[in-house]
Amino acid sequence: MTTSQRGDLFDPLCPTRQLLDRIGTKWTSMAVKVLAEEAPGEIRFADLRRRMPGVSQKMLSVTLQSLVRDGLVARRVEATVPPAVHYRLTDLGLSLEQPLAALRAWAEQHMPEIAELNRRQADEPPGGRC
């Protein structure tokens, strides 16, 4: 795809949509944030998991595999017993931190308003207002 062509985000086969599906998850956002805090250094898998409360080992592993496959994260394995696995953001991955940080800032800024709207919606009787 050339830079002048744009994908159709409504098409499930659109590569841009597929990439947005992968980078738009909460675990990807958290992993990129933690890795960016360590940049240009590395972080071990167990340390990364400790800094991401609520993520399971499997979900973190799947998330990191996806980020490595997309070239956003580099993985290095030390030949120790057990193997020590280190991760760091690539330059491409580091370029993703700013847009994700902007999205997190938007969410933090608007969360009180959205929480209030959700509370009001929950307080409305079924069928809405007459």
C-alpha cells in the first residue's frame, strides 16, 4: 500500500484495522508504557509482569509476541537456566508511545465526566425518560 492509499477501516481484512486491533488493547498500551519508561534499556518478563497489575502470564506473553512480530519490541534471551528473557522497545515501538500517551491522557481527563454519565444512565428507569 502506498502512502497515498488508505485502507477501509470497516473491512475486517484491512491491514490498518488489524494493526489497530492489536495496538488498541489495554495490555499493549500498558506494556508500551512500561517499556518506554525503561527505554532505551531492557526489562525482564517477570519485572514487566509485576509492573502490569492484573495481566496473566499468558496474556502478557501473547501481547509481547504480537509486539515482537510487528517489530515494535525486541526480545533477547540469555542462555541461562532458566533462560532470562529481556524486552525493549524498538525505534518503531518508541514512536507508538506518544500517540498512546495522548490517548491515556484523554481518558484520564474525561473519565470523571464519562463515569458521571454512566452513573446517570444506570439511575434511569428502564425505557428511558418520558
